[in-house]
Amino acid sequence: NAGVTQTPKFQVLKTGQSMTLQCAQDMNHEYMSWYRQDPGMGLRLIHYSVGAGITDQGEVPNGYNVSRSTTEDFPLRLLSAAPSQTSVYFCASSYTLATNEKLFFGSGTQLSVL
Amino acid sequence: GENVEQHPSTLSVQEGDSAVIKCTYSDSASNYFPWYKQELGKRPQLIIDIRSNVGEKKDQRIAVTLNKTAKHFSLHITETQPEDSAVYFCAASKNWGTGNQFYFGTGTSLTVIP
């Protein structure tokens, strides 16, 4: 049982490049989400999903796309990277949010956009 | 949306002393309040949580109190140890049908001085 697995751990992009951050969980969790963590700003929700085929926007969705084709995977896509997207990204999942369940976080991806 | 404020942003205590971190929230419908600990370079991990039908919860050296009327909740760590040094995040969330969001505070960097 690996929990929540994120790849890559580090990434450097040039402005305008695209990339996908991968997130997978093997706990059969319904709920998956992406956060970004910036100094002094805590964790801010980008997008989330309550099940396969269902996604919705969080607090800071601009510049990011997501899809949820399977229960296990929830990739985050940056279509045209900007320096403002330099951040640490965390994927998090929980069994269900119907009763506010504990979030399990991945190990994070440190992204730098030059 | 919900607004969670967290204070202080940094806190230094002597080993063995107590530490208190306070959070306020704005949405009276929020009903779940977790606390996450993030050690340097690691992922956030849940340490304690409280639901709105409970005023206080304790787990060994850590406790959380909730005042729904004032819309604030606090984390108390007693007999602090060097391994308690980390960044602590509070969060608030509520149920609303198929969707849910966790709103995080900006974090408190706790240093326990041996």
C-alpha cells in the first residue's frame, strides 16, 4: 500500500512550457485534490474531484487543468507555465468528504518556472 | 468563501513549555477543523481534528478546543519536545452535497529550543 504517490519530485520549466504532474493513490479514495503551497500563504486548493469523471475548481484554478478518468489517478496539467506558478504542489486524497475525512498528502512536487 | 486566519506565524518555546496556536474562521457553516503538522521537506500529516459538535479533544500532549460562538479554535501542545518543531496548519471545512473544500490557515512555524 503506497498511499498517495506524486511524480516528479522536482521540475524546472521555462515560461510557456507545458507539463503534467502525476498523482496516484491505491487506497480506493473517492476524493482527490491538488494544492499549491507558497511561503506565508498556506495551502490553497487548485482543483478537486469527488469521483471518476467529476472535477471542480478550487480557490486558485487559473492556469491549471485536471481530469479524473480513473479512481486512482488525478493528473494536474500546466498548459503554459508562468513564473507565478513556481510553488510546491501537493496532491491529497480522502476516502470520502461526505463526513470530512482525513486528507492523505503526497510527498510534493517542487516546481520552478524560469 | 471561508476565510481562515492563523496566529502567530512563528513561535519559539523552551523545551517542556506549552505552545498555543490560534485560528479563526468566518463561515458559521464550517463543521470540521483539522490540524496538520509539516516537518521540513515533508508532507503535511493530520495530528488531531475536531468536529463542531465537540468543544474539546485531547490526544496525549496535544489538544484542540473549539468555540463555535466566537468562531475560533486552538491547538495546545504541552511539554513540548524538539521533535515538535515543525509548521502547523489549521483548516476548516463544511459539507455541502457532492462538493467540499478545506480552507487552510497560513501556518505557524514552531521551534522548540532544547
